[in-house]
Amino acid sequence: MEISNNKIFLEKESNFSLFQTKQSNLNIDSVTEEFEAIFVTQLIKEAYNNKLADGIFDSSENETFQNLLNQELGRKLASKSNFGIADALKNQFK
């Protein structure tokens, strides 16, 4: 983490910080696509939460595995399909 001119820059793989204002490496495309993936993941999670009864194999390990599977499925669906969320966000920020 670096503090410069009262702004905090968090170093990550994507070099993205919520406080970046004048950096040229801010990539709106990757951020909006990641948001779309998170949104789709939440839709999938809610779909799995709507069940009538507990299964015979339900456990905390199964829930953890299901969450990881939902995250990966959300990323794949968002990257392969066009939901329009990322495009709408890109247009909003331009």
C-alpha cells in the first residue's frame, strides 16, 4: 500500500484502486466485466438458496464447495455471455 498526496493506492494484480483519479492504467473494461461476474454470481447464489428442504448431504464443506463453484460459474457465464451490465456501466462512465 502506498500513500501519495493524501490518496491511498492499493497494489493488486489488476493495478486498480478505488482512489485512482489520474492514472492512465485504469482499465474500465476489466472492472465492469468483473462487476458483471460478481452480479451473475449473486444471481446464481440466490437461485441455489431457494430450496424447499435441506438435503441429506448438506454440510459446511458442501456449502463452501458450492460457493466456489458458483463464483467460477458466474465468471464463466459473464465472460461467455453478454448480459449487458458491463456495457451499460462502460457507457455510464464514459
